[in-house]
Amino acid sequence: MVVSCEEVWREISNYLEGEVDPGLRAAIQEHFRGCKHCTAVLDGTRNVIELYGDERMFEVPLGFSQRLHRRLEENMPRSRGLAFGWMVAVTAAGLVVGGFEVGGSSVFTRPELRSEHAQPGSGVPAQMMVVVSADGKTFHAPGCRFIHDKAKLRTVTVSEALREGYAPCVRCMKKYLSGAVISRPAFAGTEAHIPGSEAQSRE
Amino acid sequence: MPGEATSLENPAEKSNEEMLIRRIRGGEHELFYELIRPYERRVYSAAFAILRNEADAEDAAQEAVLKAFKHIRQFRAEARFSTWLIQITVNEARMRRRKEHAHIMEPIVDHQDEEGNYTPRDFADWREIPSETLERNEVRQKLAEALASLGQKYREVFVLRDMQHLSIQETAKAVGISTASVKTRLLRARLMLRDLLAPGLGGSWNSKVSFAKGDKPW
């Protein structure tokens, strides 16, 4: 098969794309061997494709990306992912606070306190070990001088004591009850130092 | 070859992209920044190639990216995200162009004979060009001018196929023409650009290339 220059020019783009059938391809290649002009056109066209295909050809304006992101940000609704994150954070915070109240109970209802005068032990670290007596109404730090029946004491965690309806001793647990909000983070989940109290329990 | 370049796709990247799209659809909107980051330059250059003005191109590119975000649920996984994004960009840029030129009685169809054979005007020898050529501002400027001087319909196809590396089919879909028309326009665009650039680049700009209207070889 012999092809003319006009036919080569017509097919040169397809030739470079690899989209001519083998017979025509061979004929075009044969033509190139003897035609300086068509070879120049082939080389030039290939160079055009190569040069323009280079990503350096277009430079984006300075700050383009930042402006694009800003525009997106202005138009982007708060994502569910983010909202979910906030929800989790708020819920977690609520649980931390509430956790002290329910003392780690699996049910989220507060049991009825044994004493009408008791304060809920929401500020007391849930895992702290305390002592309770069977006929008492409050839980105490071990060694608290206001424990009533020292013979029937048992050691439990604050969360267990709260679950059973015990209220914190307003003396030995005073720190957690009065300044709970400020001191809570420092004590959360730790065996905090429990200050003694000199005052007399009303129990 | 352009055809070879387009068919290559990193499966890991594609899979990561699909995962990002799923998560964005699921509400993690911030991941959209990550999804579009590799294509920002391409979006801009597609818009610029059509609008030929930096400010308009940037505005159109921003609008296109926003539209892609808002309509991410309409993206079909069988297509490439980049193709879909470029398609939106082309539509956006074309719409703006129509609006801006609405007062000018511009023909919707370019009546230049697409089927007619194109005869190269110049046979300057233009062999291998070092890649460093593009480092020269002067060269990039000449290339940009040459591209800008092409008719809209040739420029669009050339940009999508040879600069954005879309396939012939994807280009046809983006522009809304047949694949045969894409091939014809592409051939002409490439030959026209070669005619404009070969004397300069082949001869190290010994002959001055002018892109004034009357000097175009077509």
C-alpha cells in the first residue's frame, strides 16, 4: 500500500494515537522514510502533544488554592462527621458529669437517697474506694471519724455506694461536694487524697 | 502517547478516591478538600483554556468545584471523578462564555469546514525538544498565545484531550459531539499549533512567530 502526503496528514493524529490499522500504519511508516516534509510534520505534532501535555504549561494564579478552599468553606454545611464529633464530645462530657451521679450504674436513673439531707455524690470520683455500713446512710473515706457502726463496714467503690443509695459523708467528702466543679478534672478516675474533717457528722 | 497516558490509572488511588467519595456522601464534608486537591490545577486550566482570562477562569473553577461538591451524590462510580469534575468545569466555563458574549452575535456553530483536509503550511524541522524548554517563560507564553489563537471548538477539544488527558470518548461526552468530530477537530488543532510553533521552537525562535489575526495559517 502506498499513501500520499495528504493521506498521511489526514491520519497523522490517529497514527500518533495508535488508532490506525496495521496495514495503514506500515504504509505511513514507509512514507516517512522517504518524505522529509511529513517527518517534520510528525515530529512537530508529537512535540505539540508533549509540550501541551506537560502540567507546567499552565500556572495557576498565586493563592488560587487558598481562595478556592475559602469559597468551599463558606458554602459547606457543617459536616455530619463534625456534628457527630461535637455530639460525641457533648455527650461524653454529659456522661462524665452524669457518671458521677449514677456512679457507673448501668441504669441511668438515680436511686432514692437513704437520707433526705444528703447531697448526691456527683462530684466524688466513681472508682474511689469508700466504706459503708449496713444500717448507715452515708459512705465515708476509710478512717473517717464519723463512721457510725465500724463493726459492720464493707469496702465498696463510690459508684457501688451510690447505686445502693448511700450519700457522701458531708464531712470527709466535703471537698468533692463543695468544690466539685473546680476540682473534678484533677480527681477524675484517680485515687485522690481525701482530706479529713474535724467537724461532727449529723448522721 | 496520549492514549496510553490516559488509560493508565493507579488502582490504589482510585480505590482511595472511591472511599473518600463514600465518606463525603456519608457526611464527612471536609474530606472534599482532599478529594479535589490533585485536580485543582486541571480545573483551573480547563476553565482558562475556554475563557482565556485569569479572573473569569478562577471564578468558573471555583463555581465548578462548588457544584461538584453539591452534586457529589450524582457522581456515578463507573466514571472517573476527574472526568466528571472537568466536565462540570467545561460546562460552567461555556455557560459563562455564552453569557458574556451574548451581546455579540456569535454563531453557535463554527462554519469552518471540519471535513476539509488540512494542509500544513510550514515544514520546519522540529525534532526533539528538551523538557527544559518549558522552564522558559517566553516559551510558555508563546504556547499560551498559540493555543488562545485557536478557534473555540478546536481549543476545547485539544485542551480536554491533550492537556487534561481525557480519552476521545470522554472528550466527546464533555463537549457534546461525536467521537469522529473529536478526532477531526483534534487533528486540526494539533496541526495548526504545529504550524504556529514549529518555525519558532524548531529554529530557536529565529523567525518571529506572530499570532496577529491576519497571520494565522488557516
